[in-house]
Amino acid sequence: MIVEEQQSELLLDLPVNLREIGKKVLKRLQKGDVEVPLFPAIATEVMRLANTPDSSASDLADRIQSDLTLAGHVMRVANSAMYTPSASMVSLQQAIARLGMNLICEISLSVALNSKLFNAPGYDFRLSEISQHSFCSAIWSKEVARAAKANVETAFLCGLLHGIGKAAFLQTCADLMQTTGKKFSSDDVQLLEDALHPLFGREITNTWEMPEVVCETTYYCNDFRSSKKYRQQAAVVHASSLLADATLSGKDLFSLQAARTFEELNLYQDQVSVLLDKRDDVMDSVRAQQLQ
């Protein structure tokens, strides 16, 4: 539920000419008049198996194989040069045995939670960008969490879902333009997305009954110092999002070395340098995941 104080703060962050449309979008969200896609059943099963101590590679392979599209994508990624440079894997059980259940689960989740969950006509390219950035952030989140001695187990999921509110906002925006007949410039849509996506993200993750840490980091990743319970995890995702921005745009990562997020995570410059050197590995993972 959006409290009045939150609504006022968010609207004040917008240019005056966008506050009225911002108010309409927030009103929809507050009334529950926002279409939340169902959390994919296959993703639920993969998460369950990943968190069940006595689950086996056979259990995971059987579940993934029940979805032919997912199974095919997982095998393509597993056989990419990033993961299998010298040998070809022919079965999911072999892939799980070689790469581990955690990695196969991460690959499966990122495939299941993609941009196709949302229907936002006219914003397909932007949805694809958000999906790619989210996966890159998820990879970086694990690396940052390790460096900062934070919780690595939840880092991937927090990074993967931190931008889900952007996709949900675009879906609502596209629907609003269709029903009202109004058009917004790409710059205006971007400003609205930047300001409002945390609330949409929290709505989605709460509806999907994600762990509390995921819901809170989704909301506070751009304002980690305001998080009372999960400040470190939110800072990890914030740092990872910055790193993903630079990685995907080809910018120099070392320009981020003095970012306040690393100070928040108690990472010294030499530790940050070691972290930034992982750029090529992260990018290889992103390329592998994009295999079609």
C-alpha cells in the first residue's frame, strides 16, 4: 500500500508537467488496478528444488525437461564456451553434475523471468534492455556480495528482480496510453519509470510472495541508506546495477571506483579493483545467457 507521504515524495521528484500523469499511475497502483503476471510455475519449482536439501540432479533435470523451451535454452547456455569450453554435454543431468544445481537454477530462473512476462506494446526493445540489465546485475550481485562478505545465496535473485518494477510500470504506461489516447515522449516515460519503478517492484515481489529481503532490496536498491533491515543487501544490488550499466554500455568500470556504495560496503580500493577485473567473466556470462 502506498502511503500519502511516499506518494507526495515521488510526485515532487517529477517535473511539474508529469505530476498529473504520475498521480494517475500511482492511483492505479494503489487501487490494485495493475496487471501482475503470474510467477512462472517452472520458476517456482526450480526455486523449491534449489532450496530443498534432499533434492537431486535427477529431480531438477526432470522438472526442467517438462518445459521444452527452458530445457533447450539451459542446454545451449551450459554448452557455451563460457561454461563448457572443451566438451559437449548431452543431457541435463550431465550439465547439472558438471555445473552444479545452483548455477543451473540461476540459468533457469533468468530464462523464466524474462521480458516476455510483460505486455507493453511499443516498449519491446526497452523490456529487452531491462531484462539484459537485470541478468547482468544478478551476476554482478554475486561477485559484489562475495567481496563484501554479504549473503551470496540471495544476491542473484535480488539482482535479477531489482528492475522488475520497470517492466511492470511500462506495461501500465502502455495500457494508460491506450485507454486515454494520450502519448508520452520517450524522455517523459523514462523520467516516470525512474521515479515510480520501486513501488511497482515492491508490488510485484509482494504479490509473488518473494522473500522479504527480495521485496525490500527491490524497493530500496536506489536508496539503500533508507533501508532499515536490509541496507547491506540493498547496497550490494545498487553497486551491481551501477556495474551492469557500465558493463553493458562499454564504459570504464574504474570510473566507479570511488562510488559511495563501495564505501558503504566497506570495500577498499584494492578490493574494488579486484572486483572490477571480473568484468570480462561477467560479460561472458551475459553473452552465454543470450544464446538463442
